[in-house]
Amino acid sequence: MSVATEEIHDVRPDDNVGTLWKDYLAKIRGGDVGSLPAILGLLVLVVAFSILRPETFTKAFNFGNLIQQSAGVTIVAMGLVFVLLLGEIDLAAGYTAGVAAAVTSVLLTNHGWQTALAILAGLLTGTAIGAFHGLIVSRLGIPSFVVTLSTFLAFQGVLLTLIGEKGSINSGDFIAKLNSDTLPVWLGWVIGVALVAAYAVVTFVNNRRRRAKGLTSEPNLLWALKTGGLAVVIFLVVFYLSIERSPNAHIKSIKGVPISLVIIIGLALVLSVLLSRTRWGSHVYAVGGNMEAARRAGINVKAVQLSCFLMCSTVAAVGGLMLASYSGGVNNVTGGNQTLLYAVGAAVIGGTSLFGGKGRVVDALIGGTVVAVIQNGMGLMNQPDSRKYIVTGLVLLVAASVDAISRRRATASGRA
Amino acid sequence: MSSGEPLLELRGVQKTFGAVHVLRGVDLTVRPGRVTALVGDNGAGKSTLIKGIAGIYPFDEGEYTFEGRAVHVKSPRDANALGIEVVYQDLALCDNLDVVHNMYLGRELTKNGFVDEDAMESRARETLDGLSVRTLKSVRTRVASLSGGQRQTVAIARAVLWNSKLVILDEPTAALGVAQTEQVLKLVRRLADRGLGVVLISHNLNDVFEVADDIAVLYLGQMVAQVEAASTTRDRIVTAITTGELTRGDAA
């Protein structure tokens, strides 16, 4: 060992708002835009619809409805993030949701299974479908686009077979409540406060420990800004959802956080931890970033591929239950029509790259909200489906362009 | 040659791909604490030789001795277990991951089932500091935003992170500018100064003479000679590479 060294240090606890802002701008300019376009787009949409339809769009009733409308698509999108991270696609995710919901409904309604068992069977149906996709893609090397395009058609047939001649099947009371009932107002507040407190404490303790060890850490100011921002968003949402939103409150009162929102947030938390805190999650990003490098580093690339398809389809099955719940049962279009396109759109609009290696579960959440606001707002403006489709299609195209352009900038500035 | 016992000794290794006899009885000695440059024209068999050492294409015949013991290296895993790491020309880094995660690619440390970011970050930083790497601002930078020299540094640091004994570098300076080449060569030197055996493949004789202690010349699958860098000249090595003859004494 020779020369004394100047050690690597990037702990900067003395940052102020100015330097933080500068760092952030540099990151954006470098092409690392994350969810920013989606958040800005969301703000623009919300403001626009609030001005155009002040009497309906801003109503608490509509806000609660919007969450329940979009719950299924958003959850399918969260599952899709896993295959998109590998640079793969699952075009059958929508019908996977439909088939899984149909299995649960048939078992509940026609065979009188217990609710928990029927739900488990539905979820395992998703897992089995994911295993099927994953094995074909990883073992036979057939592009996922082709594999899932085929099963997209096949599962449509399976769905029709399952629901039988009547064209629809009831999902039972429990499923119906999942995406229509609300929590008591007080419980919504408890969960909201608990989430903010947990975030604040965990990140603060983490930062302090890392700073003590001389590792990279978030400046306290950034921590405070993030925690404050999160608190404002969560408390506003809970407050808004705690307002009486039933048009006939004397007959049936509707207030409180929808159960579906709790399911979405809980699922997003679990999936995010898996992706960002486990070895498996690191391997998913590695395979998505450079498959050959991952292989040479001893990562079992085929196992990672299989696991991501498993995850995608299992999560899609959860989404299917929410879809069935919203429409009161499973019919021939549950998980069909635009479900898949909206879900892929949600993930991509939120900032997940179609090229693999970049994306987060929360992207699907943000993107899903954008898609939901467009659908909901256009619906309130009495626009025909034709225009809704055109607008959503264009928004998806814009999102994909943002992805491609930021990628190019990232390559140029070396931040890919 | 000094520095005690050889770390790696190959005697009479042979390798055939179908009808092509690529290695025809090659001898190679690598000693700890020394940089052994492996030179030779395209097709001389350099890549096949290191792939044999790394267990990617095991040798057909010949003795393979590591730390004085005869060993059988039949897969990259065998080589890794002995403490042999290869830094490939195309680096094999993941652009979307940061320096820490690249250094631990496929071998992430865990604690209670979760990735132990703290331990990984401090050990990655220690390793880089230990190699006197001063060109990286943060170990949390994504590799995509690094220069060619910095990427090469990360790839080399990854190889030494695992208490490796022999590091094989395939053309580490091929794509680099002057200043970056200088940085990487210094790093190569430091590896040897830490007592590791280093095999450096290079086409650039300037680099070879700057950093190597020993030079091994391959010509059409045969080892022309392995000599100390100090005892020979550039011109003699060029002649050896092109003709397969190493002249002694007063060559131009």
C-alpha cells in the first residue's frame, strides 16, 4: 500500500434548500425524471377538471368513487411492474385477473366453498398462470410478447367457459364489500397517522444510524421535507374521504377511507419492500439492467424471470378480485376491454421503463391515478367512449415518449 | 524472478476446439505481488488461456497448479473458490445499479433476510479507499454516470472485494483515454503491491512496460518466452510477438 488517500465522502448533513433544489434540477436535467411528469400531469388534470366540472369532479363522492373505479387496474399495474422491470411484458395480465376472479366466484357461488379458501384458490390460479408464462419464457426462450399474446386469447376463452352460459356469475357478499365498503372514519385516521409516523421514525432512525457510521444519508432537511409532504398528502386524502359523500345520507351514510385503498397501499408497501430491500429485488434490477452481467455474476437469471411472472400474475389475481367486486360479479369482459392497456399505461405513465431495469411499485400507483382521473373526468364531462379512448391512448403515447426521451438524455449524460 | 513460491503454474496445457489446436503445450508462471503481462497477436491464444484458467473452457491436458497444489478447475465457480477473479473487457456492470450494488452483484450481503446496505456500503468504500481510488465521488452513484476509467475501477475493485488471490484483467485500458489509462494502470500496480497475483492482457506495449514485472509472449498457441520486463526491451518483445522468436542480447 502506497500513498495516503483522500477518502470517499458523500455525507452532507449541512445541505440547505438551495443545494437540494440544485441537486434535484441536475438530476431531472440528466434525464432521471422518475414520477415527476406523472405528478405534474396529475396536477394539471385535476385542476382542469375542477374548473370544467366544479360541481361534480371535486365532490368527495366522486373522489371515493374514483379510487374504487381504478383499484383493479392499479393493482394489475403494480404486478406488471415486475415483468416490465425485466424488459418483458405480460399482455395476458388483464384476463389473468378475470380468470382468477372467475375461479373464486365459481367456487363461492356454485360450489359453496368458504370465502378464504375460494380467494386462496383464485390467487393460486394467478400464480399457476404466472408459472406457465415464466417457464415458457425462461426455458424455451420465446419472447414474452408472443407467449402472453397467445394466452391473452386463450384465457379469454377460459373465462367464457368458467362463467358459463348465463354470461355472468355472482362473486358473493364478501368480495362485493372489498371494493365498496369503507372503514370507520376513526380507523382511517389511525391508519393515516400510523403510516406517516412509521415513515418518519423509520427513515429518521435509518438516517441517524447511517450518518453515525459515516455512510451516505439523507440530509435532515430533505427528510423533513419528504415527511412533511407525505403527511400533507395522506392527511388531505383521509380528510377528504372522511366527509359524508352519500347523496342520500339519511338512507345510507358513506364516509371513511375505502377498504380498497387500504388494500392498494398495503400491497404496494409489501411489494416495494420485496423489490428494494431483498436480494431477490436486487437481482430483478440486475437482470433488467444487464442480463449478461447478472448471469456472469452468478445470478440465476431463469429463476428471476420465472419469479417475476409468478409475482405479476398473482398480483393480477388480487386486481381481478377488486374488478369483480366493483362490478358485483364476473362477466365476459372482467379483466378484458381496456384493463390491460390501462394497467400497462399506468405503470409506464408513472415512470416505469418499457426497456427494463427502471421502475418502482409506487409508479403504478401514481400512473394508475392519472389514468383514473382521465376516465373519471371525461366521464363527468359526458364525453363518449370514443373520445375517452383517444385521449387515454394519446396520454399513453406521451408517457412512452417521455420514457424514451429521458432515456436518451440519460444515456447522453450518463445517468441511464 | 523473485517473490517466493509461484501462485499459479501451468505446465504443458493443451486446448483443442474441434480441429483447431489453440493451445499447444503452454507454460505460465504467475507469482504473488507481481504483474504478469500476457501479450501476443490476435489469435495467439490469450483469451483461450485465460478462459482455461478461469474455468470457462477447461484445459484438455496439462498441469494446473495453484498455491503449490495440483487443482482441477472445471467451472468458473471452481476458479472463484480458489480466489481467481476475471475482469472482462466488456466489464459486465449493470448501468442501472449504483457502485455498491455492482460490486456485490450476485453476492449481496444480507441481515435478517434483507439486503445489508450498511455493511455493503462500508465494505465497498473500504475496498475502494484501500485501492487509493480517488476518482469516485460517491459509492451511491449509478454506474451509468461514470466514465470509462471509473467503470474499469469499479470492475477491478469488485474483483478484489472477495479476498481474491489472482486477478486476471482482459484489456483493461483498451477503451480509455490517456489520463484514465494512467489511473487504471496505477490501480493494477496497487493490486500487485497488495500481494495479489495479477495477469494483464494487453495489446499496448507502453502499458505493459509501464506496469508489468514479467512478460509472457504467446505465439500461435505456444509460449515463446516468459521474461522479466526489466531484462528485455520493447523491440525484442515486438519481434517475439510477430515472429515467435525471442532474440537475446543486442537486438535493435
